[in-house]
Amino acid sequence: MNSLWLSRFTATSAIGCGLEPTHAALRQQRGGLAPCAFDTVDLNTFVGEVAGVDSVQLPAHLAEFDCRNNRLALLGLRQDGFMAAVEAAIGRHGRRRVAVLLGTSTAGVLQSEQAYRRRDPTTGALPADFNYRTTHNAYSVADFVRNVFKLEGPAAVVSTACSSSAKVFASAARMMKAGLIDAAIVGGVDSLCLTTLYGFNSLELLSTTPCQPFDTGRSGISIGEAAAFILLERPPSHLDADAVLLLGAGESSDAYHMSSPHPDGLGARMAMAAALKAAGLQAGDIDYINLHGTATPSNDAAEGKAVATLFGDRVPCSSTKGATGHTLGAAGGLEAILSALALQQGFLPGGINTCHVDPAIPIQYLTANRDTAPQRVLSNSFGFGGTNCSLVLGRAG
């Protein structure tokens, strides 16, 4: 595929709002997970909650979109000069040539959960102020962002569980290749809600401690929330050396099981191989892998097998979910940005909370930061139902 330029990007998660605090947290190996005190949840687990979301106020003309997910989206958009960069791109390309392609898993489902608490005690009717279309509906976050910038181009939401906001990079690349757009806001937003917390608890997939990816004692995930936004454009003729490019994207669907990965990591391996092929690279060209690394026994084992098959134990790897939690539909976009930071800042982030790396998984797993400047990195996102996506990012110079 033709390379695309990440002309601006920003991340908001439990480890910080914006790139500077996010980078500082990674450097300090400081996590954002804390005992769950969200809403009415009564579970013994840790979550990655973003501070200040409830105090965000939407502009009056966008009040119909008000819900936690869209507040988190607006908080994220306001970081790192991202809104100004989008406006500049609109000036270059026009409002019809900039797409909004975002990933989410549950969007504003919390708004529905709260509405059901306020049903009419006699009729059971939902409250009159509840608007499913602009809150709970998966498309609402893309519609919200589209309205923030008064855009008129294509807009869509991908909801393929944990690969959602990685797949939108591939969608944008296809649209640009087809000549439909000249730029795209990609990424994802997912916020905490009772559905995911109690749902994953019912699957016995929640950890009672901060999650420990690839640890011998790993026992489950820690759910987080995040807003990750990237402005993708075709690269200009001259770029700074530390500019980050999307070199390739690979997708697969092994459809092995509703909630468990193929035990040999078949779909994961196919996605990584496809990303390398799209980038015109070999396994030996990758300097670092940001693993999907959810910290469940089966997921880490399957991904480890896939990575070992393609890369052996040569490539340093880590999962950043020990710091941010698993941000579900926002994970792919968030971790692409963390990978871009590694490229720009010249370091490999070590995975935190992992005390004893599982010797049965034959990969080179980092538990401490490494001051090595990578040139090309791979970021993995693998979701329920065997829907997988891998991205290859690289420095321009």
C-alpha cells in the first residue's frame, strides 16, 4: 500500500490527557489502573478511568450528543492542537474530502443503562430526554465528531470488538486509494460502562489486580477507556525525519470462537503477515511489536505462538495494557499512537505489572524500557470472533 502520514495525533487515557503526560507515564513506567469505583459497579477489579470526563460540557448546539462517550471524545479532540490541525486540513482539502472513520465497541451504552434506571414506574417508558440515536448508537461518536468540524465527507464507525480502531486505518487507506477522500480522522473512543464490566466479569475474564500481560500468573483483563485520534493524509514531498507513516495494514478473520482466539494464533499470524506484505517488509525489518497482550491466559498464549512463528524471539515486544488497561474498541488507535511515540521519542516501552514472564511463550518480552530508537514497529489488535488487525508504522527518515 502507499504510505500515509500521521500528520497529527493525540491520546487521552488513564495515563494522561495528551501526548506529553502519556509519554511521561510510559517513560516512568507509571500505570493508570485503580480499584473500580465507577458509577454503581460492585466488582473486585481494577479499571483505567479517565479523570474529568464527567465535567466536560458539550457546546449548546451539540447538546443532543451528550453522553460519557462523546464527552470523552471531546476531551480527546481538545488535546495537542488536534482540532486546529483538522481545521487546517479542511482548508487544504475541503469539508467533503475529509472522512471520519472511528472504532468503538459500546459507544454511549452507559446512557441507556442510566435511562433504564429512570423508566416510568407505571408504563416502563424510557425518559423523554433519552436519545438513542445520538448517544447509545454506535455511529453516534462519528456523527458527533463530524458535527464538531462541520464535515460533509464519508463517516462511519467500525465495531469489531478490540480491533475496531485499528481497522479504520485500513478503511481510510482504501478510501484514499479509491480517490474518495484526501484525509481522514481515524482512531477510536470507548468509555466505561456497566455492560462491559459485568459482561467480562460473567466471562470470568476480569483480573482482581492490575492486569499482568504475559506473566505466568496472569488472570484476566483490566478494562480501561480512551479517546485516540489520528489525522491521516498523503505524505508531502518533504517530511521531517521523525514524522510517522502508516506503512501497511493487515486484516484477518479466523472466526474460531465467539470469545476465544485460535489456540495457535492463526488469525493473528495472518494479520501480521498481511501487514508486512502490504508494507513490502520482511519480519527482520520490524524493530518492536506492541502486542495486543490482554493478560488472559489464552489470548497471550495464542498471540505469543503467532509472534514466535513469524519473528522468533528476535524482536522486542511488550503490551502497554498494563498501564492503560484494555480500552476495547479504542485500543487499536491508542496503541498505534503509543507505537508512534516510541518511534518519535526513540525508546521501547516496557510492559508494567509483569513480574515473571511466562517461559512457555518464546518471545522477547520487555519488562523495562529500552533506549533504542526503532525505525519500524508493528501494532497488534485482535478482537472477539477472530477479527484481527495489525499495523506497521515507521519513521519517515
